[in-house]
Amino acid sequence: MMKRIIFYIIFGISGVSLLLCLSLFRPAFVATAAEQAQKAASPALSPLLSKPLTPLNAARVEKELQDARRQALDQKEAALAAKELELKKLSEKLDAQLKSLESAKKQQEEANRAKAAANKKEQEEKLQKMVKLFKTMKGEQAGKLMDSLPEHQALTVLGRLDTKTVVKLSPYLNQPRVIKWISENIGNSNP
């Protein structure tokens, strides 16, 4: 029988129930445990612990301790739920800000593309005007003006001019430019 009681004590009996079982065998241990429980208990439990430890009183003390623990857990759960809600709101706010930033980035990229396309179109229009100007000018005048341009611009304009106009301009152009233009055109025509 003693082995069975010890088994229940070790593996299956909790808190105050354990105290009750032990009170059958060691009354001094119960008094010590009751003092420790009284020190650890909340102020609301102190009237219950001031009474002598009887089985009925011990059950009440155990129930009060469990209720106090349950209440503390409920408070912690409520605090945790409030924090989770706050984190969820912050997460939603960050997601909204991220979407806003991505939208602004897309708009900026579209504006940059539109600006680049407008610049390219403007440059193309200017180049077309230059080509038209060189076509209408006299050969000698156009040749002098073409020689005053930087080499890459002169080659670009020569590339846009028709062959008849280039032939008209070539005697008045810097000959190394004409040779370079010819070699570039031959290089572009052969794959």
C-alpha cells in the first residue's frame, strides 16, 4: 500500500492534493508546505491560507490557485492578442506603403521612358532638319559647314543624306571623313 501511495505521489497527484496525501504520513511537512504556499499566494488567498489546512480548505486553496493562474494566463493571452493585432495593423500599413512606393516607382519609370522617347524624337527631328538644310545648300557651302561639325555628327548626317547629295558634297569635304564614311557604309552593308 505504501508503494502505491508513493507512486501516486510521484506520478499523478498535484499541488495541494499531494499535500493532503502527505498529511496522512507527515503532518510537519504539510505545515511547511502550507507556509510556503501562503508566502507564494496572492493577497486574495491569504485568508484561506490562514485557516488550518483541512481537506476542504486545501481544495479551496487549490481551486483559488488554479483560478489565479488561469486569470494570469488569460491576461497574458489578451496582451498577446493585442500585440498580434497591433503587429497585423503595422504589417498592413507597411504593405500599403510598399505598394504606394512601387506605384510611384512605376510612374517615375514611365515618365523617364516618355521623356527619353521625347528627347529621341526631338533629336531625330533636329537631325532631319539638318539633313534637309544640307540638301538645299550649295555644295561648297554645305562642305565647309559639314567640316566644322564634330566627326561623329558629320558622319551621322552623311549617313542620312542621299547618295546624290553626298556626291555633290564630297569634293568640298575633308577627304579622310569621306573615306571613313565610305568604309563604315561598306562595313554596314556586308554582313
